[in-house]
Amino acid sequence: IREQALSQANEDAYTADGKRVQVLANIGSPADVDAALQNGAEGVGLFRTEFLYLENDHWPTEEEQYQAYRKVLEAFADKPVVIRTLDIGGDKDLPYAKLPKEENPFLGHRAIRFCLANPDIFKTQLRALLRAGVHGDLWVMFPMVENLSEVRQAKSLLSECRQELELAGIEVAASIQIGIMIEVPAAAVNADQLAKEVDFMSIGTNDLTQYTLAADRGNELVAHLYDAAHPAVLRLVKKTCDAAHEAGIIAGMCGELAGDPKMTEILVGLGLHELSMSAGAIPEVKVSVRQVSSNEAHQLADEVLLAEDGDQVRAIAEKTNS
Ligand code: PEP
Ligand code: MG
């Protein structure tokens, strides 16, 4: 089965009734590009940029970042590359940043919160992104967004960087797509408001699950509660997809759930047409996409939204996959 999946990995994935579902790769550095392309990635749905910061002993310079982003954009040529801005804090520490200890780091000063509070660090990354965007199809994504004000501030810093670069005569991307991750329950609940101010949204089920179920994603004591297939999480996924469709923008998913081939039909039924995952999962998810019928997928989605827990959701998924 694996061989069959691999043989068709490089072809685009359409459902049995002809709907395109884009299958993209999550990458953590330019070193992951080859595996992504070999497994049939139709672009990058999540480029985690933390490696630049974690592997260094200093804040990465604009030039260092520019080179890394450019490499990935060039490798994917005209295919979309979603680059996520720095998601530091939470469980990810940076020795040279001397971040203060927090009692509840996952509920604290992480990701977009940290970046907006440190505009110099943030603007270095935004400048590098704008310059690299000249070399491909760049989509910039902000993590951990919780409210509209954060979106507006981030977009305004991006415009500021664009103006500054243009004034200095430095070439910048003519147009880029600007989006946010939906990984905080508040953002999913208010997705209709957020959708009006961005070009795309991508659901991060890893964090969305831990925040929705109040179960730390890395704590073994509550691992039995941590379940991305919990109907409460899926209801938030549905809400986000509906808001995106209403606003006429794309809703994708880049959390681990997107890479589970048993969940593909349910996810398509919930309204997702863009799934991003680790490279190895791409061939089999494409096989699953090709078996989906949209009508049945929608019925299935309605069914799982009424399930009582994740086990019931998986039992429903299992039934249709057998
Ligand atoms: C997520 O939260 O689902 C996500 C994709 O981001 P990360 O795993 O990097 O927090
Ligand atoms: Mg996350």
C-alpha cells in the first residue's frame, strides 16, 4: 500500500467527485525541503522558523533569516510557502534571550505576544520575510493570535517594514498573503471577525487541543485527556471553516490531526481543502483524499460533531475507513 501511495504522491489530490484538496508539508528548516518535495508536497503549509533562533547563540540577523527563507521559497518556486513568524515562549526557551520564568508559560508571553512586545526582534524577521518574498510565493502567518488588535498591530508592523525597505531602495515582495493560526479557542470562536482582516487561516490542532481541553500537550499525566479528535475541538474546527468560507478566504489545517489519513474524510467534510503535515504522511493522506466523496464526507462530519468523545469519533472514522 505504501508503495502504491508513493507512486502517486507527486500527483495533485482530488476527491472522487473532483474537489481539489491541497496537501502540503510542515517543515522546520531548509534541510527538510528535499523530503517534502520527494513525498509530493504541493507547497509548505507551515514553516516553523524557531530553528533559526534555537540553533543560534544570538538573535539571528536579518541576513541569516533572509538566506534561510529564500532557500525554501526558491525550492518551491511558484508553489505556496507559509512561513510562520517566531513562536517562542511556552516550552521553548532561548538562553540568550533571558526570558523571565513564568508560572504558566503556555498561558503566558509566547509567540505573537512576545513579538509584539519586542518590535525590534519582530521587525528583523518581517524585513527578512519581505525581502525573501521576492523569490517565491510567500504567505506570512502569525501564531497564537487571540484577538483582532494583535492582527492589526502585526499587519501594521509589516507595512512599516515594507515602507522602510522601499525607502532604502531595497527590493521587497510585491504582494504577499497574510494569515493567522487558529490555535486558541477564542480565535476559533471569533473566527468570523478575524477572517475579515486576513487572507487565510490555518488551524493548529496541537495547541487548539491543549487549550480547549485544558490538557498540557506534553504532560503524560493528562495525556489520556489530550485528544485532537474530541468533538469540542472538531466543533471549533467547523466554526473556523464556516467563518473562512463566509469571508471567502482559505482555511487550512497544519496541526498533527491533518496528517492522520483516518481523519481525512472527516476533515474534508468539516470544510478543509488544505491540509499540511510532516512529509512522511503526505502520500497516504493523498490516497485518503482520492477515496472521499464530498456528500458522504459532509454527512460524516455532521455525525462526528454529535459524538460524545474522541473515541466515538474514531469509531465512526474507523467504520468508514474499513
Ligand atoms: C499547532 O499548535 O497545531 C501547530 C501546528 O503549531 P506548533 O505545533 O508549532 O505549536
Ligand atoms: Mg502551535
